[in-house]
Amino acid sequence: VLGDMLSYVADEAGFISPVPVIAAGSHDTASAVAAVPGLDANSIYLSSGTWSLMGVENPEPIINDQVLAHNFTNEGGVGNTIRFLKNITGLFLVQEVRNQWQRGGQDYSWGDLMAQAEDAEPFRSIVYPDAPDFLNPSNMIEAIQDFCRRSGQPVPESVGQITRCCLESLALRYRSVAEALDELTGRPLTTIRVVGGGSQNSVLNRFTADACQRVVVTGPSEATALGNVMVQAIATGHLSSIEEGRAAIAASIEQETIEPGDGAGWDRAYERFSELMPA
């Protein structure tokens, strides 16, 4: 608790009683990670949305040549923790192809896109989501098709093919980051805990479990807001600790646990994906 809101600000806002000013997680991902139920030493968190942030919670930073080579960052977290993570292009790919179809007069709902993706042929075409090609193209559909063409793959044409290409590629990227986290932390990371808007995407979550061959646990979708409120509750004494706060959040939401299925097809796809990744 930093103190009370300045009186002239409180007066202008119409507050009658003093309003405490509390320092919560000052970055949205810090608040989101604080809200991840069950986050422990064997868990990976995945803040999934337009962008994905994937990492682990550590007591101390990890700084060495391998971390530099893998381009991971050490960022401050709530409670003097370190968010050891990597930034990944997330559902931006799907959002942008959907926007492109809308500009062409085809307004597909998210449900439409996921249904058509599930019906499409698996592993037909894959891309490397973090390639510069996909940072901010004028036409995401053409950028994906050009990438596949240049890499000697079938060019995705239909709505289902393009959407499935995005989702499978993202799940494979999650696998590459999870394997790097195994190497860099030196500990078994058996569970991926997905929060944020992407935690509601059941197709991507299932792909992630299968691609990574790890248990995926989803929720909450509004992790940033809940983490912010949780830290305020700790500061004001309504909760005793982050652990109690995470337990309270877990008791307040519905979570889904997804066990990994057959990973053989994903293993073969990952071999192809690895060839698309930069050295």
C-alpha cells in the first residue's frame, strides 16, 4: 500500500472516503502469472492471447550463454519472483487471417474457424510463427502461403487449411519453447498452465497438449484482472499470501485438464518444424 489517493484527485473523482493506492503487478503479464492456479516448480505458464508469453516462475534469474542463445528474458514478478519467459507470436496469426477474410466480405466467427480447422487435413502445411514474415504483413493469408511455397510445402488455400496451419504451427512453437525451458531450468516441467483469452480455445489447447506431450490445464481467461485484484487483497490483508490467492482463484473458476494424446504425428511434424526454425 503506497498511501491514500491525493485528496484533490479523490474530490474530482467523487470519492467520499479515502482510497488506498496499491502497487500491484505493474506489467499485465506479471499480474496474469500471479493469478495462475497451481503454478509450481514443475509447471510452465502460458499467457495465451494475441501474443503468447511462455515461461516459468523462478526465485532467481537465470543468466548464461544458453539463455542468450535461446533469447529468453528475466522479468520481475510479484512477490520478488522472476518471470523467466519467451515472447511468442500467438493468436495474432489467426486474428489477422480472420481480419483479411472480413475485408473480403467473409465474416467467419471463431467457432466457424475452429470447426473448419478441425475438419482440415492435419500437418499439411506448417510455418514458423516467429518468422519476420508474420510480424506485420499487409496480407497475412498471402504471407502464410508465400512461406509455405518457399519452403516446398503444399500451399494452404481453404479457410480450414489456413486456420489449421496457424494453430498447428503455434502448438509446435510451444513445444520448441517448452523443450528449451527443460534444458535451461534443468528440471522436469510436466504441466502447461494456460491463462488469458487463448485458454478458451479448446482446439489450440488440445493441439498444445498433443504437440508438447504434457498435461495442459486451462484458466482463468481474465488472469490479468484477477491477479491484480489478488495482489490488492494481499496488500490489504484480505488474503495472506500468493499461494492462498491462487487457491482462491482456482476455487472461483472452472478449469479444464487436457491429457496428451498420441504424439506420433506431432513428432513427425516437429521434425519438419525444426527445419523451418532459424539456427
